Amino acid sequence: MACAQCSSIPLGLSGQFSARATIEAAEILSQDLVASGRWTPMNTPSGFTAAFSCSECGAHFHLVMPDPPAAGGLFRVSVTQQRIGELRARRQEL
Ligand SMILES: [Zn+2]
């Protein structure tokens, strides 16, 4: 379960953004959360601009820049995707 902070990410930032102002708002929000110690930057999987994990609830987020026609967004990573990512990272270590 995501903490109150992670659950309150504005839906407008969660996918489908292509407007410059929205991209900047998503970047500022994630930078603020890192600066306040709530989010920790993670190794960024290829194809993503930045990745973060929440120190309170452990949720992972990916910041994706728009790549027309694909929209960008600040996406919460599902638990399943998170687990797949962990297993991939472990396999690369072997
Ligand atoms: Zn959280």
C-alpha cells in the first residue's frame, strides 16, 4: 500500500502529459520529495528519465519524458513490475 504522500501524487502528473509545464511540475515534485528525504533516486532502467523509491512505503516511481506520440508521466510502478525489476537487477549481478 502506498503511503499518503505517494497516494497524493496529482493524477494530472500520472501519465499522458506532453505539456512543458506539466513535465516541469513532475520534475519539481520529484526533486522536492528527494530533497526532503521522502524519495530516494534509484538506478534508472533504460527508457526512463529517472526512478525513485519511497522511504516510507517502498513504492517505486518512474519519471518518463514524452516521446511523441507517446505521452510522458510520473508513473507508480505496480508491485508486480517492481518485483520483476528486482529479479532482473539480481540476474544482472550474477
Ligand atoms: Zn510512499
